[in-house]
Amino acid sequence: MISFTLNDKPIKIDADPNMPLLWALRDLLDMTGTKYGCGIAQCGACTVHMDGSPIRSCVMPLATIAGKKITTIEGLPSDASHPIQQAWLDHNVPQCGYCQSGQIMSAVALLSTNPSPNDADIDNAMQGNICRCGTYPRIKAAIKDAASKNSANTTITPNPTISPNPTSSPNSTFDFSLAKNVGEQA
Ligand code: FES
Ligand code: FES
């Protein structure tokens, strides 16, 4: 049994400790907002936060996240009130959308540690997030916009209204008495 915090709720998963976090999110918890792209930490589609820092969940074994605080795209406000979410909407950033949850999680992590990033800061923070649709100019503009408008309001308030589906795998268990409404299906 592996215990960790998922979107501010305690959670326990009965799974192989070597299973990557991305598999647990998508296949055991039905939290499909985090995407599978390459599976080898090269594209950023699977980006989530561990203790506030962006990680590639496709290569992060469950054993490594025991006791950690994990935040996924489902942990962002459901009303899109986070400055990055607002800027993404204002700038119509997504095209096909596949990379965007990873892009957003990297951008949120950037602003949480650097409320006023310059171009180099943005390039450095976002360089590991690949977009096959080439939305990079809109991503950068949105991050700058979010930083300029809302630099003091970049903390995540988890969405309290949405739940994972822990019954999708016979290998998973989910302690609903301790952890309700931890995530969102997407
Ligand atoms: S799927 Fe994890 S970095 Fe590509
Ligand atoms: S919006 Fe299509 S891959 Fe980025």
C-alpha cells in the first residue's frame, strides 16, 4: 500500500511500487487529465507537481512518491480562476490540446516560484514541454500576461467537487473515508 497526498487529499493505492505515477493516475484512478505522450520523460505531457515542483509522472515510480504531495491538472480550480488558467483562456492557447495539461502544470509551477519571469526564465521552465501544434508563442504570451496581472495570486486552490474512479482496476484500492473528491476525469 502506497500512501501520498493527491490534490490535497490523502490517498492509498495498492499497486506495484514500480508502477509509474502516470499509470496509477490514469488507469487506477481514472484521472485522465494528465496525458501520456512519450513515456520516457521527453515531452512533458505527463507533468504534475510533486511537493510543488514539476515532475514527469511517466517515469516517477509510485515508491518514490510515497509521503509526497502530488498535484495534477485536476487540482487546479474548476472555475478556471488560477491566473494561468485565465491567461490560457484569454490567449486561446490550446490547439489540439493534448500537451496542454502538461504545459499548464509547468507554467503554474513556474509562477509559484517566480512570479515575474523574464523570457529566459520562461524558456528555461517550459523547454521540456513539447507542443506538436506549435502553440509556443501563445504559451509565452499567456505566461507573461498571467504574471503581469496576477503575480500575487498564483497558489493552487484544489477543486473540491470532483472525484476519481478508483474502481477502474481490480488492483487498486481507494480509502474514501479519508480521501474524497481528489480529482477530475478529463
Ligand atoms: S509522457 Fe512523460 S514526458 Fe512524455
Ligand atoms: S496543442 Fe496540440 S500538441 Fe500542443
